[in-house]
Amino acid sequence: METLPATLETLIDFARADLLRLAAAVVLSFPISWDRERHTHIMGMRTFSLVAVGACAYVLVVDHFVPPDAYDARARVMQGLLSGIGFLGAGAILKRSDEVRGTATAASIWLTGALGAAVGHGQYLLAGALSITAYLVLKVMSALQQRHQRARAHPHDKD
């Protein structure tokens, strides 16, 4: 049985590693996307997963095609990701008279982009911490916000 040329084996190893990173971006974005899917109809699981995968993919492309010492080029890609995802998140914000909605979703989509970029750089611990922290903030702060709103709606009721 013939063995593969070393360059082809290396290429397959790179592809396998890249696919694992893209899959990790989807998995780690799941807690955030699940929470937003349940609480908003503006953006949901598909959007959040695609943002994480997209950010991860851009980082992987840079890692493969931009020289490691090209710091300016690498910084420009990160800046573009930051701005582009911020623009996407801005579309989630809705204003009606004195009410603004969607800011948590906008911030969550922005954070999901950072999570995807962290995975693309192989920073799984950071990406996991972002995923857990975002999910906990969304859950805990939502519960506190609901409690505060109930208290404001019925100021004379006691718990």
C-alpha cells in the first residue's frame, strides 16, 4: 500500500484541524444561540452559529494565507470582523417610541463573533469561558430584570 506524499498528509491534517475548529465554533456558540432563539425572534440559532463559524473561518484563512509576522494585516482582519459583526448586531436593535429592544441580542451576536475568532486561533479555553459567561449573564440578568419589572408593576405587593 502506497503512502501519501508528505505535503498531502500535511494538507489533510490541516483540513481536519480546521474542520474541528469550525465544529467547535458551532458547539460553543450553542448556549448563546439557544437562549436567544427562545427569547427573541430577531436572530436565532442559525444566525449565531453562522456568525461563530464565519469569524472562525476568517481567522483560519488569515492563519493559512497571511504571514505570521504581518501584524498589520492580521489586525485589519480582526478590525473588519469586529466592525462587520457590529453592523449585523445593529440590525437587531429596534426602537419604538420610548422603548429600545434587541440590545442583548446585538451584544450577544458581537460576543459570538469573538468566540468564533477565539476558536479560530485555537483558544478553546477563552471561547468556552465566553460561551459560559454569556449564557450565565443572559440567564441571570433576564431573571433579575423580570423580577425588577414585576416589582415596578406591583409596587405594593410583597414577596
